[in-house]
Amino acid sequence: MEKQKEEKQVNYPPYSPPYYMPCDEDEIDLYEIFLTLKKRWKIVIASVLFFLIGAFLYLVITPNKYKNQGVISLSYQITKNGAKIFYIPPDVIEELVNNYFQLLKAAKAGYTIPEKKFFPYEIVNKTISIKIVKRRNDKGVLLVPITATTPDIVVKDFQYLVAFLEEKLRPIKEQIIRTKKLQLKFLIEQKNKLLKFLAQSEKSPEVKVYLINKIQDLEQKINSLKIELQTFSVFKTFPPAKPVEPYAPKKWVVILVSLFSGLFIGIFLAFFLEWWQSVSQKHKQEETS
């Protein structure tokens, strides 16, 4: 029986863990890292200074950019169904603004362009960009972001742009005004006919009330149309305020990015040179042995 028990006892190999046990050689030696950085500190400082000097030169060379936006609000009329119809479609305004900026860039490139009065020298040389942005909730309100190298040009850019739009849209505006004057003339004639008809003979009280209400309604329409003709415009503008501070370049962002970039590159170079030196020494020892 004892022999059978001894035969059943089998010596199994010791259980090895399924995970990797790090050796002492794989552990990060913080003191060794400190010694490496201490030995190569000049490289790290030189890298940081190099990036800071580059950032300083970038800030000196790059001109400041000032930005603000004006607003163009399109005039419209309300139909009997309550629908809003713009006198000038928003797409037409967008196309004209884009054309204005393309002409401005052509003038800056030295090309001869028509209508030079809208593109004076300071506007051409100091304007960076002019865009048009449509609002989703209100198609009749168009935002015009303007970027320039000086704050004064942002305001002047919008003024010349508005003058350019008014010049291009003048025939349409005049046609609309002529149409409204014809409407006014027609309403006045209708009113005079009703007044004449009311004064010709006696009418029943019901007819008199109807005619008086009709005349008052026409009078109200005539007055509102006269006011509209006095101040009519196919669009209204809200000029941008003069920017106080430049929006670009952001000085502190540039300095911080250059500082961290120089520090990272400097540390990388320090460890790379240390590794290169150790490999070279090892290679030399192997050759001599």
C-alpha cells in the first residue's frame, strides 16, 4: 500500500504566474533620468531659448488682426397669406459681397478694376477678409465679419461695402419705388372716388358706414405707404463697432506653445544624445576587445 501511495505522488513543476514579472533592469530609474538632464541641461535650455526666440520673431513679423462684424437686414413685404417676401433675395446680397471682396483682392494684386472709388489704397492694403454669414433662424439677417490689420479699416470696410451694394442695387430700388408710387396714386384715386360718391346723394346709414370705413381704411394705407416711400431702402445696415484689441495673434498662446515645444524637444535631444554616446562607447569597446 505504501508503495502504491508513493507511486501516486507526482512532483509537478512550480506554478508560474500568467503575467509578466518585471526585472530590475526594466524599472525606470528616476535618479538616472535626473543625472541625464543634469548632464545635458545646456541642450534643454538652448532648445527652449531657440523656440522662444522663434515665437518672438513670429509675433514681431506677423501683423495684428482686428475683427468685428456688421449686420445687413433685408427689407421685406408681407403677403395676404402672411408669407415674408424679400425685395432683394439673400443670395443676391451674398453674391455681391463676394464680388466686392474678389475685386478688392484683384486690386491688391495690381489689376486694374472698375469703380475704383469703392477701393481706396488703405482699404485694399489693410483688408484681410470679408465674408457673409447667413443666420439659420432668420434668412433676412446677414452677418458680415470683417478682418483687417487696423481697427479703423474694419469700420471703413463696411462703409465702402454698403456704398458698393447701394450702387449695384439702385436700379432695383428705383423700380420698387416707382411701383409703390403707382400703388399710392391708385389708392388716392380710389379714396377720391369714394368721397365723391359719398357726397353725391343721400345714402342709407348702412351704406354710409360702409363707405366711411372703406375711406378710413384707404386713408390708413395711403399714410403708411407715404411713410414707407420717405424712408424706403432695400436693406438696413448696422455697422460694426471699432475693435479695441486684436484677436490674433494670441501672444500668450504662442509663447506657451513655444515654451512647451522647446522643453519637449530639448528633453528628447538630451536623452537621444545620451543614448547615442552610450551606443558609440559600447561599439568602440567591442572593436578594441
